[in-house]
Amino acid sequence: MSRQYTHSLTGREGKDEMEKWSCMSRQDTHFLDCKEGKDEMSKWSCMSRQVTHILEGREGKDEMRKWSCMSRQDTHSLEGREGKDEVRKQSCMSSQDTHSLEGREGKDEMEKRSCMSRQDTHNLEDREGKDEMEKWSCMSRPDTHSLEGREGKDEMRKQSCMSRQVTHKLEGREGKDEIEKWSCMSRQDTHSLEGREGKNEMRKWSCMSRQDTHILEDREGKDEMRKWSCMSRQDTHSLESREGKDEMKKWSCMSRLDTHKLEGREGKDEMRKQSCMSRQDTHKLEGREGKDEMEKWSCISRQDTHILDGREGKDEMRKQSCMSRQDTHSLEGREVKDEMRKWSCMSRKNTHLLEGREGKDEMRKQSRQG
């Protein structure tokens, strides 16, 4: 509903989608309630003063949705795929937007994307069944677009992308695999998402703002290779997953002077390393390189540095770096079946080295220095 426009579309209740999209802004409120049948041919045009939302349904069992949301300078084009697979196109943009896109590559996708900026709040939530229930709400000062989808076999895609100079293009693939091309353009933002043409998804998301570059690239294999880089003026959050059967998670949380890096192992066994920090305590634990775990705990304070070096066997080698004002915690994971955890916590005065033994038994050495 807007001052002059009230668009209500209510569709049938079949096995397919029941899509309820509400795009609310100061002048625009678009309610689109779609049918739940097998085939959707939904054409929704929601016109506000300068907004034109065009949604065209698909021609087969799969959806072919074309949504063009036009604001003063906005052109939102969403073009659906012609195959059985999904074409997901989501672009959320503003001057200082934070776009988080998380998706799984199984039968059920749970995509929750929240793009928050000063004027924009984009919430994307995925469905809980085999089919997706995607709820995307892109909120800006004048515009609030809420799209809520169905929980059935077909997807409920809701996409609202509004900014003054944003052009959102979503083009889907024509095969069993998804080709997702998302380009979200704002004043200084360029969000490009390109999908793969094979059985595995190759998603490339580049979200560019004045100082932010969000790059998410998915792997081309059976395993997920997720690279998330969220860049702000001083923060760089990088999450990269492994290309094997095991997960390789890299988390970097940066605060003013802190860099926390956690890199996971590529083997079957886990080697957990925990660092407990006190001002003058030094805990040394040396583990073996056999079948047993080599647990290295480093307790660090402003003057303590605890380094735990694990074995390169069947256990994991995790590298985690936790950086405070003067502390650097580095944990690096090994590529063997066993974890070899190396934690180096460096402070101004203390350096604690923990090195593991190469036998089957554990040799733990703990020393506390005060």
C-alpha cells in the first residue's frame, strides 16, 4: 500500500508456492500473495511514485521470475532460470551496507542474509524444509520491502533491493546447476555474484562499498569452499573453508589491534587447543605425535606468551591467533589426519613454548610463572 497504490495479489493454494511479499516504504506497500501450485506464473507490478516492481512467473515447473523494482534511480532486475534448479538473485545495497550471505549446498538451503547499513536492513532467511523459505527484507529510510516465502517444494524467493543508484541484476542458470549472477551497484558498491554451471555451485559475490569489499566465493567441488571477506575500514574478517571433506575454517576477528585467526584441520581427528591467560602464568604442555591427542593450552596475559606446537599425525594442527593490544595468538592447523596445533601467544616479556612429543603417550608439562 502506498498513498495512491494498493496492490494485492492473492494466488491459489496448491502444492507449490505460497508467496507473500510485502514491500513497505513510506509510500510503497506491496503485498503479493502467490499461489501454491506446481507452476507459477506470477506477474506482479507494484507501482509507486517511481517504483515499478515487475514479477513474471516461470514457464515450467521451475520459476522464471523477473522482478524489476524501480525507484527514483533504482532498477531491480531479476531474471529466473529455465531449468529445474533455482536461480537465486539477491542484491542488497547501500552506501555502507554489510552483506552477509550464507548458504548451504544440500537439498535444503538455509540462506540467511542480512544486509545492514545506515538506511538498509536486509534480512534473508531460508526455509526449513526441503524447499527454501527465504525471507528478505531490505529496509531503507523510505523503503521497506518484506518478502516471505513458502515452506513447500518450491522456493519462496523474496528480493527487495532499494538504493538511490542501485542496479540489481539477478540472472539464473538454465541447467541443473545454478548460475547466480548478482550485481548490486550503489554509488560505490558493486556486488557481483556469479554462479557455476556445473553440478556444484560457484558463487562469486563481490560487495564493494567505499571501503568495504565483500567477496564470497564458493568452491567447485563436492565440498564447500566458502570465502567470506568482510572488509571495513580497519577490520578484515576472512573466513575460508577447505576444499576437502574436512572443513577448514578460518576466522579472523579483528578489533582495534586484535587479530584472531583460527584455522581448522583437514584430517579426521580434532586437536583442541585452549589458551587461558593470566598475567604471570605460564602453562607448558607438550603432547605426543601418536594416536593420542596433543592438547596444548596456553594461558596468556599482557606479558605471557604461550605457544603450543602439536603433532603432525592423525590429530589436527590448528592455528589460532588471538591478538589483543600486545598479544598475538596464532593457531595454525595441519593438513594431516591428526591435528598439530600451534598456538603462539606473544606478549611483551614472556614467551612460553609448548612442544609435543612424538610418542603414543602424552607428556604434559605445565609450568606456572608468576
